[in-house]
Amino acid sequence: MQELRVELGERSYKIIIGKGILPDIGRALRGLNPSKVALISNPKVYGLYGDRVSDSLASEGIEHHKVIIPDGERYKSLLWADFIYGELLRARLDRASIIVALGGGVVGDISGFVASTYMRGIRFIQVPTTLLAQVDSSVGGKTGVNHLLGKNMIGTFYQPSLVWIDIETLKSLPKRELIAGLAEVIKYGVIWDRGFFEFLEAERVGILSVEDDPISHIIGRSCEIKSEVVSRDERESGLRAILNFGHTIGHAIETATGYGRYLHGEAVAIGMVYESRLSDMPKDEITKIEEVISSYGLPTKIPPEIEPKALLSSMEVDKKALSGVLRFVIPKAIGSVIVEGVDRDRILSVISDR
Ligand SMILES: NC(=O)c1ccc[n+]([C@@H]2O[C@H](COP(=O)([O-])OP(=O)(O)OC[C@H]3O[C@@H](n4cnc5c(N)ncnc54)[C@H](O)[C@@H]3O)[C@@H](O)[C@H]2O)c1
């Protein structure tokens, strides 16, 4: 079992990573002394893991209420947040209660948002069950729901009290979801740690077969890197922006393809390939990034039917366009990045190269 800590003064918390640790969550919660617990999940994840969590809470004598929302990004909405508030009120959760979010990033984001606003904020615990949620969304305290006019447009910064990661849950995750999560893992190597990038290059087979040791290592190292960045810049006023490597082009691709064709990590993978090309690193370093992304079975090319100019305007309306100049996270070398404004012609030339 690994124990990490996100250092944020009085809002610091632990990340526990282990194999088969869901049945121990009751004991961890007992230590936090909740008056009651709401266990939020979706039908698929609850069907797979809900009983393990529920039995563990029951064995510690913790009163808990199950709240199930439908499975899917479109249910990460104010409407479903309101549904959850209703369930919490009916079950009479109070300010000493705790929300447990059991699921992927969708369940984690909406549960965190509800926790941050219910009775002006109650404690919550992330129990992420997708790789993306384990290495990214459960750590760092960004919560939110979507609006008809934009993804993640309504939200808060609100840190969990604990992140509880059972790597065994990845065994049931569809391969495509696992691989999409790996895009964010590769991102950490490129932005922060060349040695980690090389580990990903060398251990591909073990990682893709979800072997315990390499999987624990990549989750632990990803959480460490994210924690370190978030500890230095919780509210994205500076350093935290480097976590957006690949995301400026990635988001524009998701928008252009209507959020249906690519999973988020897949669009970020393509984004990382093109954003790397904005770098003045030696060509073989840029190629190495593309090769590792591609070796995991992630897409690397912007689909030819997406017009470069349309893609560029979509980036410009994105919130990252600051006073007209598009800023990108660009590798200086594998393992280190800078954030820099790039002029339109340069962007157009890079994204036109298919
Ligand atoms: N808060 C943040 O910092 C942050 C960062 C990145 C992404 N996000 C958000 O995360 C969301 C995406 O998260 P996601 O990729 O986890 O998607 P998801 O939550 O939709 O999960 C993907 C699918 O996998 C299923 N699933 C979950 N765990 C499973 C398991 N162990 N076995 C089998 N199936 C399982 C889910 O039911 C779902 O169908 C997006 O809404 C995105 O905006 C948030």
C-alpha cells in the first residue's frame, strides 16, 4: 500500500493506493467520525463494487445511504446535482456527514460539487474507479458540472478529505477507457519527469496488461506529480496550467467532433502530439513523444475533415485564450515545459500538417 499526501495546509489530505483495499474503507471512514454517509455512484460501478463499500461501512456501524445517478457525461449536470441534494436532505445528512464518490470522473466531479455546496460544504471522499479518475480527476480539488453552453462551466475548487484508490477496480475497466487514462499518465512524464516517461516507454506491456507493480507505480507517480503541482498552485493562477499540456488542441478536437467520437484522453493524446510540434526541441525528441503515445494505441492525428481554421477559432473561444494570444504548454525537453504565447500562423501551420 502506498500513502501520499497532498500538502495544502489545513486542507491537506492523504491518497491511499493499494490492491483490494475497498473492503477497508469503512475503517478509514470511522476515523473521520461521520454522522452519516451518502454513497454516490452509478448503476454500473455500484453493481461491480457497491456492496464491498457498503458492507465495509456497515461493518463499522456507519449509517449510509446509496444515491445512484445515471451513467454518462450528460448527467454531470445541475439537474442531477439537484437530484442528489434532494436525496441528501431526505436522508437528513448534516454538516458532520460525509459524501463518498464511487466511480469515474463524472461521479467524482458532480459529487465534489455537491459536497462543496450542500449546507455550505461537507466533507467528501474520492473512491476513483477509472484510471483517468485515479491519476487525475480525484486529486486536486476541481469539481464541477456541465452547462448546455459548455463543459465544466459550473464548478468549485474543493479538496476531498481522502482519496482511496483500489487498483483492482481497473481489472473491470474497458480497455479503451484504460488506454484513454494512460494519455494523462504520459502527460505527466512529458511535463515533469523524463525518468517516468522512460518507464512508460519500457513497461508498456506490463502496464497494458494491468500488472500490479507497473500499474501501482504509474498511479503513485502520477498522483505525486499532480499533488506537487497542485500544492504549489491550487487555483491555477500559474504553475497548474502546465497540467493542460495537450488540452488546448485536445478540447478543440472534442468540440469539433461533438464529444462523441473521442474519449477525453484520446483527444488529449492527439493534442499532445501537435502541441509538442510547437517546441524547438530536436526533432527526434518530438518524434519520441509521438511514438510513445502511438505505442499505447492512442490516436495521434487530427482527423482530415476538421478544418484547421475552424479548429483554431474553437481554441480562441476556449477560456485559455488570454487577451487574444493563444498560450500553449510546450515541452522544452521531455520532462520540462514552458507556457508561451504562439502566433496564429505558426499554430495554423502545425495543425495543418496531417
Ligand atoms: N476534476 C478534474 O480535475 C478532472 C480532470 C479530468 C477529467 N475530469 C472529468 O472526468 C470525467 C471523465 O472521467 P472518466 O474518464 O472517469 O469517465 P466516466 O466517469 O464517465 O467513466 C467512464 C466509464 O467507465 C465506467 N466505469 C467506471 N469505473 C469502472 C470500472 N472500474 N469498471 C468498469 N467500468 C467502469 C463508467 O460507468 C463509465 O461508463 C469528465 O467529466 C471530465 O470532465 C475532471
